[in-house]
Amino acid sequence: MIGPAGTILRKDLLLEWRTKESVPAMTLFSITVYVLFHFGLDRNSLDGELAAGVLWVTLLLAAVIGVTRLFATEREQGGIDALLLAPVDRTALFVAKASALFLFLVAVELVAVPAFGLMLLGPSLGGALPELPLILLLGDLGIAAVGALVSALAAETRIRELIVPLLLLPMLVPLLICCAQATEPLLRPDQGPEDLGRWLGLLTLYDVVFVLVSVAVFDFLLED
Amino acid sequence: MHDPLLTVDDLHVVYDDAVHALNGVSIRVDAGSVVAVLGSNGAGKTTLLRVLAGLLRPHGGRVSVLGAELPRERWRLPGQVGYLGHEPLLYRDLSGRENLRYHARLHGVAEERVAALLGEVGMDPRADDPVRELSRGMVQRLAAARAVLHDPPLLLLDEPRANLDPAAAELLEPLIGRASGRTRVLVSHDVKGALAESDAVLRLRRGKPVGADEDLYR
């Protein structure tokens, strides 16, 4: 499974490098939303709960763009048929797509989170280290697992731009709660982790459950 | 009598619970033989090929391809069939070489085969150009190379010579034509050409098999 998954992932990364359809759009969207919050909230800086909420809601909405595009090339250019004709376990396809989305999210956050720190955050982003990257990575893992599943499901429909947010965002609510709660103490003026173990534990549980559920049902999503 | 490579008995495919795309179709294809499928647009030819490739679930009847009963044993089919349909199944932003390498890795085929096939289909000079910059005929040549990359025992060909000039069609002959010696199911609008190269003919009209005396295009 690892060999074919690696082959599909390499192809997806190469296509993204050539077409730049997902990561630049997700990054620009995130920065635009931070600018809108900056003016919409009429505040020079945010901290605590509000900062954590703005950070995570923006990242989740940016993820919608990536999830919508994740299977688009396969559907539009016959990639799914080619994969069904090849002796490839469909789990390999899920692993490849989820890994691609995970890497896209990490790339977006490398730009969007520092931009958030510069534009909106009151306390220094440096004070949220090293815990914030860990929360981001665990959050990305959950988004990638659920996102690959939803993207495969929505790719079958003609209205995937509508189906993706309608399915994805409710499924990500528990993840949003865990990520925002884990992040909030790190973004207070008196920065420091609080209850971090509990929220990271719940986040890990969410990730494990959705990775397993996605692997279990992914096969059926690609049936005609 | 040889065991057939492919048998279809009383096949039914229904779209949206109403449209009978295929209605009582039966064929038998022996190893090494060629069956031509003829019919007008919308007759069900492409649907039949997609069922035989395992890409579409049959709704009734019995379908056995290379010993795999479909859809129950669909898992046995991948890697056994070469499928050349309307879509080339190539990524437009990758080059021909990158596309074939990708398919070769998925099928566990050595990369030397990619270079050899690019030469055989005459695409060496343009092998590193993105597929979106190639003409339809060139894309069709790459698609043919993709279909035979894993040396499948059965080829399912949907208008394989579409967009090809005579020289290109001749170039593909050893890969997908009579000279390939492969078992083939061939969908074509070129009635004369298909009759000339086939051992048996299935005529379809609106999803139903019809006799040789009936007009297919009525």
C-alpha cells in the first residue's frame, strides 16, 4: 500500500506545484479573512478565546477550498477510472489524498499563522511555542482524514462546492472545539498551556476515530 | 472448444431507475479473438465497455471477465484489462512521460517499458511536453500506450482510432490492432473497418442487441 500511496502523493504534489490551484488560494483566503476580522472587529489586537476562535475558524474555512479541489482533478481528467483499473488498494488512494491535504494545510499555516500573529494577535506568537505547532499538526491530521473522505463523496456530485462545506464543517465541530480550547491559553496575555493534555488527548482520539472510519468506508465511496 | 475469456449473458444496465442503457445483451469472446460492437450514438456501446472493465456495476445478468464474476469478484480484475475509452485518463498538466511513469508505477511495470512505448507510438520528441499542449491525435497515441503499458490479456477499445491520421493509426497497429494478437472488444463507428478486423459482431440499438438485417442507425 505504501508504494502506490507514495506514487499518488508524488503525482498530487507535482500537479499542485505545476497548477498552484489549492495552496495559494487557501493562503490568500486565510490572509484576506484576517484582514476582514481586523476591520470587522474594529480592534488592533486580539487575545485569548477570540484570537483562538478567529485563528481556527479561518483555517477551517481555508481547508474547505483544499477539500473541494482534492478530488477535482481525478474526476475531471479520469484519474479515478485509471486508479480503479490499476491493481491499487483503495486505502492507498485515501492515504495519498489525506497526506496531500495534510501537507497543503501545513504549507498554508507556515504563512497564515505568522500573518495572523502580525495582523491580529496581541501577545507574541513566540509565547505559544512549542505547543501551538503540535496543536496545529494534530488539527491538520483530523481535517485531512475527514477532508479526504468528504472530498471523495462530494466528487461524485455536480454540486461539490455546496456539499463540501455542508458535510465537512459540521463534522469538524468537535475538532474545532478541541483546537480552540487547547490554543486559547497560549494566546492570552499571560501565555502558558492550560489543560493542554486533556484537549490534545481528545484531539488525538478524534484523529484516530476519523482515520479508522475513513479507511473503513472509503472503498464504498468510489463505487459507481 | 476453448473456455471463453469473457462471457456476458442477458446483461442489463439501468440509469436513474428508468433508462435501459443495456437490455438483454449477451456476448462471448474467446482468447485471441476480436468482437466488434456497433451501433449509433447512445446505443450502449460505451456502457458495455465500462461494465466489462469493472468501472460500472451491472444491474442484471451474468458477466464473467477473465474468470472474475462481476461485480462480486471485481477485485480480481484490476491490472488485467487494458481500457482505451473516450477519456485518455492522462493528467493534462503532466507530460506524456510523467503520465506513463505514474501508470507504470501503479501497475508495477518497469520504467524501461515507458521509454520503449513512447518510441513505439512515435511520441519520443514530445514526451516531455505537458499533455494539454499536445494535439488530440498525440493524446490518443499516449492513451493507447497507457492502455497496453501493463501488457493486458484483454483490450477494451472505444473508438481507438478516433483523432488519428492514417500514419498514426498504422503506428498503433502492433499495439492495439490485429497485429497485437490480443483479445479485443472493439467499439467503432467505422462499420467496414470493424467488420474487416473482427471475428464476431454485436449490433446494438438503444441498448438492445439486433440482427444483421436491421438498420443500426434508424
